[in-house]
Amino acid sequence: MRDRGPVRALGVVIVSQAIALRVLVDMGSAPWAPVGWQDPSLWVRTTAAADVAAAGLRLLAMVAVGWLLVATLLQVLAAAQEHVTGRAVRVPGLPSALRRRIDASIAALVVTGTLAAPVAAAAAPGLPAHIPVPIPQDVTPSHTEVPAPPQDVTSEPAPTLVHAVVPGDHMWGIAENRVRTADAGATTADVAEYWHEVVRMNPDLPSGDPDLIHPGEQVVLPPL
């Protein structure tokens, strides 16, 4: 269930943007909000300076919030498409923190669906758990033994790393930095796979939420 955290957070961001845009639109019924577009110069001369400033700020805010909402939705579509084509597309001007949030959310959906697929396949009705294979009776068993290849007992698993959280860190950013430092050509899908492993290896965070880490905490990073 933790993997749904980024999805919920992105949903809150999009809903907040839509609500803010609706509030700004509804403010158009206020006495100071209408702008005299037919004769702007006359409107400026005959309207109080405070009303002119308020109406102008409202228009700027509507444009900014509207553009941010559209850019966010476009980036969501681009991030989803990247998992299909492997080609990264970035909406220009979108804040990097919001872009990372979108990548984490889409990755959470993809990873969750990927993990759920084997479970659904195993639970599919009508598939026998075991198919017996008849053994021929007239085959003489061979007693020739083939020695097993020697095992490398000296090999050890790659060591894990520990990352000390600093202000501004978040789990997706830590995973993305680790993956792209090792491979500059890594895709968002590569980052998502590693991010899921980071979340899995850190189940005992003080907050209990991989989206909520604090400076001074230790995050275990699995080997690449």
C-alpha cells in the first residue's frame, strides 16, 4: 500500500490546481474583477488603482495556474508514454520537484501493476497446478555421474550503501540520483525499479511513509 503514496500526492496536487483555477474564475463576478477590454485606457483612468491592480493580478494568476494544470496533465501523459516507448519527454518550464513527483507517481502505478500481474496469473481459474508427464518404462537408467561445476565460494553480494538524508531529499530523488549517476542513459522505468527496491529495503522509516523522510535519517540503498 505504501507504493500508492506518490499517486495520492499527485492527485492532491492536480485537484488543488483545479480548485485554485475555479476559485480564480469565480472571482470574476466581484465588482473589481471585470476589465474594460473595449477601451482599456479609459478603464484604467476611471477605475481605482487598487481595483486595476487586483484585476490584473487575478488575470496573471489565472494564466499561471491554468498553464500549470495543463502542463502537469501533459507531463503525466508523457511519463506514462515513456514506460511504453522508452523515450523521455519533458514539458518545458515545469518545476523539477513537480516533475519528479509525476515520475514517482507513474512509476508507482507501473510497478504495482507489474507486481500484481504474476499474482493474477497464478489465481486464474482453469489452470492446473501440475501437469503429470509419463515416464517411459523401457528406458534403462544411466549410472554415469557428471560432476557438478565447482562453485565460487569466494564471491560475495555487492555491498549496500547508506544515505544520510539532508534537507530537500525525498526517496524518488535519492533513487534517481543513484541510478543516473551510475548510468546517465537510464530511463524513468530504470529509476522506478530501483526506487521500488529502495522502498522495500526501508520498511522501518520513523514516519512509516517513504514519501516523508527527514534530515538526519538513514536510507539504505541496495546495490545496482
